Amino acid sequence: MLTSWVTFLPCFLWVFAGAPYIELLRANRAVSAALAGVTAAVVGVIANLALWFGMHFLFGEVSRIEMGILHAELPVWSSLQIWALILSLLAAVLLLRYKLGLFKVLGTCVAAGMAVVLLG
């Protein structure tokens, strides 16, 4: 609890303290362009994290490819965890097709995951 508190509270305080001024800064073209660049960078970081977590959740093993200073991780397809894939598809269907709320989907997937672990 303490770790979550000291990790997230300062971020929320900065957001709440600065939010009223962000709209004022949008009128300034230079600052608005910088904010657009920051927004693009944040979207890239979130996409990278989603890809990384998804790959490590669905596959038990990933291989690393290096070319000089560049590197990439690729999944080992034979290590696909079928139950993780099924739970991911279940969550996607519940969210996108049936428009269930996040907490209902999370609870359903936690229950299904526990059933898989306990029964399997």
C-alpha cells in the first residue's frame, strides 16, 4: 500500500496541479507543438509496454535478436501459452462485443485464471 501511495500520489498531484494551466498553454504555438511531441512520445511508450507485456504474457519464452546497437525480442511460437491466449480473447470479447465494464471483465478473468490454475 505504501509503495503504491508514494509511487502514484506525486504523479496525480502534478496532473491535478498542472491541468488548469495546460489549456492556457495550448494557445502558445511553441508550447502546443512541444506538448504534441510529448503526447506522441507517451503514446509510443504505452504501445511499447503493451507489446512487451502482451508478448511476455502469451509466450513462455522470447528470443533476443541483436544487430549492433539495435535489438528486438521475438516470441518463440512453440512456447505459446494457450490458456493465456484464451483468457486474452475472453477479455477482448467481453470488452469489445458485450461492452462490459473493466472491473467486471477483470473479475471474470481473475476467476477464470484461478480456475485454470486450480483445475489444471
